[in-house]
Amino acid sequence: MTARRNARPSVKAGAQVRFRGVKWQVVALSGQTIHLVGPDGGGEAVLAGYLFADPGFSVIGADVPQAAPQWGLFETAPAAAREKALAWQRHVREVECGLADGPGSAGAVREQYDPERHTLAEREQSKAKELTALGFGRVSRTTVQRMRLAYRKQGLWGLLDHRTTRTSSPTGRSDERVVAAVREALRRRRGRSKGTINGLFPLINQILQDQHGPGAVPVPSQATLYRLVTTLARPGELPAVRSARCPRVSRGGPSFPPWRCGRASRSRSTPPAWTSWPSSTTGAWPGPS
């Protein structure tokens, strides 16, 4: 039971998950962002680490064999990417049923894509040669097969070039388990003495061990943890950084030469009022003449 709890969850498009006490469907994955749709049709995009860190999170469904509904996600992609995905859709349909507009549509079936004459593998090979000749780049039969399976699983969203749909994450490519541990450490420290950023590192390591087991999650370098803490902390949560300053002289005190940190230097813009030396008898400085 413990091993199952500590295992890293596997979430795919089409799965049903429970998050914040509500049942959601996973409709798309984009980098570390998971797009969810609730029972009322409302959508939400959450970071994987935030989703997995929810105490009530669980995977309660499995993959859907048909294309999962996209709920408008396809429209968020750039126009050029959408146009190319729509072109792929026609090619995929022609490979599967012989007609670019889908089963039952008007038009004649081209000989090389006739399901009654050629196997699916042969039709995929013919499509790869055609797309290469059309300028789609060097397209192999494996590429056509991959796009066909992606379309059956995710619809048009699966045909998109997802390099155009990825959004930048403030935590970069950091392990979502580490990100969740940093968030938890900041939550526990909230309301207490700020301390130092380095003081959070042992707490983050302890949280990772408690949630995933000793050594299960590689602990990143201190530089990476420092960056995550400063990125995820709320305003005012980080300890103030003290800067070294030269001692200040009160207005009523004696006048001293201008100082720089570590050494004294004479100001070029303020020449000395006099250049007399102290008396050899009394040791006192003479006044200005």
C-alpha cells in the first residue's frame, strides 16, 4: 500500500482523476501543464506537481479509446499549426477509409488507398511517399502510423505540433516532485521566522523522503533549489538580503575624509582646507590661516 502511494502517478489524456474532491477528465498534456475538464464542462490548467501534491488526488479512470473531446484547446494553437493539423486529418482519414473527408463522404477512392485492395501498412507506406513528395519533409511509414494513432486517441489535438503549444513554466524542467516539496516547505514556514533560504533545504529534503521514500527522488543542487525557492515564494516570504555598507557619520560628529569600503580615499572634488602639519611641540593641528 505504501509503495503504491509513493509511486509516481501516470496520467494520460482521457484518464479520469480526482482533484480537490471533484472528478475531472484529462484532455491534454502540454509540458508540465495538465488540462482538465470538470463535470460542468469548465476547464482548468494546472501544473503536474500541484496536481500530484493534492492530498485527495487519485487516478480513477483509464484511457478512452476514441478521441477525447478538446473543449476548444485546438483553437488556442497558432494558426499555422492548426492548418497543418487539418491537412494531416485529411491524409489520416484517407489512409484509414480511403476518403479524405471520412467514411460516407462523397468522392472516389484512389487506388493506392483502397482498403479492399491494400493492407493498412501498404496504405501507410503510400501516404508516406505522397507526403514526402508534397513537401511535408522526409515522412516515413512510422510517422504516418504515429499520426494516425494520435488522431484516434486525441483527435485534432493529437495532430498538432506541440512544440507550438508548450507554455513556459517558471520552474523550467524541474522534477514536479521537487517543485511540490518546495511549495510544501514554503507553506510550513509561512507565518514563522523567515530565517534563510539555505535553512529550507533540509526541510525540502525531509519532505521528499517522507512522501517518496529515502533516495527515491534525486535532490537537485543547492543552486537549483535556491532558484526554485526564489521563484515559488510569495512576495515578502524571502529573507531580506543584507548588503555591506560603509559606516555613516552623524551630522553633528567630527568631519572625516570620504571613505570607501575597506580603505580611505581622498575626494577629488573636495580639496583639503589646509595642508599644515601638526606642531612638533604640542602635536595639535593649527587652524586655517
